[in-house]
Amino acid sequence: MPDKPSILVPLRVLEGESIPEGIPELLTNAHVVLLGYHVVPDQTATDQARYQFEDQANRRLDDFSAILEHAGATVESQLVFTHDGQTTIDRVTDERDCLAVLIPNATRPVENVLVAIRGVIGVDRFARLVAGLFATVDVDVTLYHVAGEDETDADMETLLDGVATRLSEDGVSSDAIDIQISREGSPQEMIVDTSDNYDAVVMGESDPSVTTFLFGMTADQVAKQFLGPVFVIQHGELDDAEETDTE
């Protein structure tokens, strides 16, 4: 059985965010790093906010951890009061060696997953995530690629066949793996359009910061329009950045 992939699940823990319906079951085979964070105004010290709200926030995190553990996930939680939520998510993803960040939109029981492959970068992370989550459950996996102008059919087949072979070696049934290629439209637009037929999306971001996805245009195009859970795989090394969190 593949190792449980580490997935960061960020929640604005004091702003009413919770674990949406279907997410515990989706993460049954995951090791969840549950990040509860609260963005503090610049003029307020993070230590002051922690003194006021730490107990309340930790109670909520404990409740969410219990829900995920009941579904089968292993969970470690971390509470952060910060002036910069984006930097915090990047840092914790890097520190905890998470394969991906989950945008935890609600979902029905997952029957099929769209895995949007952009290129050879990050393929190992894609394979570890998909095999770890879905090798032991009855879920269809579609490997999807939007071709660039210079890509030949042979290039695309080599790329996707290689990913399919790796998934099969890692325990995903070959009968559950499908390959789909598109040559029309931008990758973001095509992923949004294609995702309508799926219960969850796995995709990467070429920018080193996963929060470009979480807080930027890609999130609007995919996570908001798709409305289901999106796993965002980070491809590159994070740049060092200063932040003012208190742990």
C-alpha cells in the first residue's frame, strides 16, 4: 500500500471556516496537516491575538481533527496567528513537507478525479498523491493535458503514458486510469470546463508559491467555478520569506 500523502488543509479557524461535507472521506488515506490560521491586522501584535483567541481556536481545531481521524486520516494540527496568510501557508507546506495543499470545497462521494498534468515537472509528486489517496478505493482517474503549440502527439502520449505506468506500479488499477488530451483553449479555461464532469481536481502550479493558486486568478477560475475540492501540488522550491507568525 502506498504511503499516506501529506496534505495541508488550511482553515481560517476564527472566521467560520470548517471541514466541508465529503472532505473527511476524501482524505481517508491522507496524513493531514491541519493549519488553523488567523490573519491579524498589521497594527495588532500576533501575541496579543493569540492571548485572546488561542483557546477558542484550539477547541475548533481539536473538533476538526477528530472528524478527520474518525474517517481514517492521521492528523497533526498547527495554529498560527499571522499578518500574512499567504506566506504562512507556503511556509508550513514547506516545513511539513506536504505534497499538496487542499482547497477544501464540499464534495459528494468521490467517484472520479481529474488530474491535470502540465509537464514533467512534479510528476513524482502527482503520482505519490494520486496513488496514496486513491489506489485502494474505487475511483476513476483521468490524466488530462492541454497541449502547447509545440507539443506533438508523441510528446503528449509519452508524458501521460509514463504517468499512467507509474500509477499502475504504485497500485492504481490500470482499468481505472483514463487519458484525455485537449488542443484548444488555455489550460486554465480547459481545466475549468472539463472539471464539471468530476468530483475532485488535482493540479499543479508552475509558480513556486502555492498561494498564487489559493489567492490568485487560478483559484477564481478553478476552485470557485468548479466548486469542488482542488488539490494543488507545488512544483518548485519555496523562496525564503520573512513573516511575523507566532507559533
